Amino acid sequence: MIIAVVPFAADEAEPDAIDLARWIASDAAEQLPQGRLLVDVVEIAPGTLGAAAEDLGAGAAVGAHLKVSGEQVELSVVLADAAGAQRAAWTETAPLGSVPQLGRRLAREVLLALGENAPPESMEAEVPAAAVLRLARSARNPDELLALAEELPGFEAPRRALLIAAREAAGGERMPPFLAALERLALLRPSDVDALLALGDYRALHFDEEGARRVYLAARDQAPDAERSAEALGRLAGLAESAGRFEEAVLHLREAVKLADVAELHARLGMLLLAKDPSEGLRALTRATVLAPEDPALHLQLLKALRVHGDDPERAIAVAEETARLCEGDAEREAEIRALLGD
């Protein structure tokens, strides 16, 4: 389920509270498997949260009011579904030095309240309150975030904030300082897969294909598990595909789906295979829809492939019916389905 995180509210007369609210919201969104951080400020109430979720195509939205009293932080959290029904409301409190734990704790509570699988509780060491305030004030300053990460190696939040901010800056005019910061972070933490993948993405955006490839290979080799290796292989496949090396891209994706049964990887493999091996391509696309049965985009992708490469009209109709169910209310996709069926 996609979960929207709206900007958290705070007293406008308290700059530190505003900075903390902004950072905690972005960190919470990062911890949710399909979290999306909204830009627009909305009222923290079930109805407005539900409307925000519906606009984004999310199943639920979460917001919070933040208060700072001395060195104590309090978050009053509201979770609502896309219909505007309140699913949960609770209060999180923590010493200022423990604020880096709040994003993960909040994400876990949201998932539990929605009946979703939640990761086990994890703890970060408490840090000086001054370091937390410094983090919140400079959450989009790559040099300051990197300096914090270097000064306090056990303080993971600056690293997370740097990676989040770098992703937000990708493709824009603020890329150069983030590229420099990611290069330094990768040197500082050569086994950090997230840092390596982010650096590879930046090098690719700077048209440094060979540099990106080296970093993605390092990320694959440093990956702590099969899923992260598959993620790096997916990036390598993207480089190869962008350069027109489709057979190389297929090889990377074949290896990736052996390591991790991920819908996106199967879908990408299927689309690449359709031209030369339609049967295998359709099998891969079908596998993607099995792994993500509620994803309308994947079902529409499969339907398009069946209309061009399939030889089973009854199957195409069954897929079309399921796709129409998933796309109900999406006028553009509904029209596309009708056009594919010749209606």
C-alpha cells in the first residue's frame, strides 16, 4: 500500500520545531516501504489527510503536530485512509537526542495500524541535542550533513538525510554539490550500498556511464543480501539498456530475478524480451502481476503485451477485466483499455 506522509505541523514561531518537523516527516516517509512525502501543507485532520491520500493514489496518509518543550519532543500523530476515516491517533514523545529514532518508530506504528508487515523495532544511539538541531537546520545542506556524518560516525541520521536530499536534488541545478558529497561519502563508507547506489545514479545522470558502472558493481559486491545485489543489478541493466545494449541488460535482469523475486525486475525483463522471445516476455510480465496483484500499471503493461504478442483471446479478456477493475475511476487508463479492446 502506498502511504502518503504530509508535512508535519509545528509552531511557526519556533524555527527549530519547524526544521525538526520537516526532517522527521521526510525520514518517516523514507522508512515506509511505499512512502510518499507530499509537498503541499494540509490540515492534520482525517478528512484532509484522506483527500491528500486520494489525490496521490495512496491508500492512507499520516500527519502530525510537533511540539518542542525544552529538550523534549512530542508528536501528535493522525493516520487516515483515503476515504477520510481515522485509522489511528497517538502521541510519540522522545528526548531531543533520541529524535533520530522517531521516523522509524512512526513508520512502524503506521504499518501496524494498517495491518501491514512491519520491521522489528530498531534503536539508534542517543546523540547530543545540539547535533539533532544542527541536523534539522541543515537537512538539505550536503556539506554540513557530510561533516556531521564524519564527526559522529555512529549518528546515522545525517547519512540518511544526505541520501534523501540527494535524491530530491537529482536532475536539478543543485546536483554538483551533492555529487561531490556523495563521492566523499562513498570514500568514507566504501561498503555503504545505499551511498554507492546513489553515487552511481548521479554519475549516470552526469553521463559518466563507466564511472556509474564501476560504482554499481561495487554496490553489488558489497551488498549484504540477495535483494540488495538484485537492486544493483537492476541499475546495471538500466545503464546497458540506455546505451542500447539490450542483451547485456537482459543478462543482468535474469541474474537479478534469480536473486530476488521482485515485480519491477520481472516486468523490466519481460518488456526487454518481448521483441525476441514473446513467450518468455509474457511469462515474465505475468510473474510481475502475480507478485503485485493490485498494481494497475503492471496489469495494463501485460494487457498491451498480450494484445500484440498473445494468441489466447480468452486470457486477454480475463486480464482486461482485472485491469479494468484495478483502473476503475482512472479515466485515462479506462479509455486506454477500451482502445486496446477495440471498443
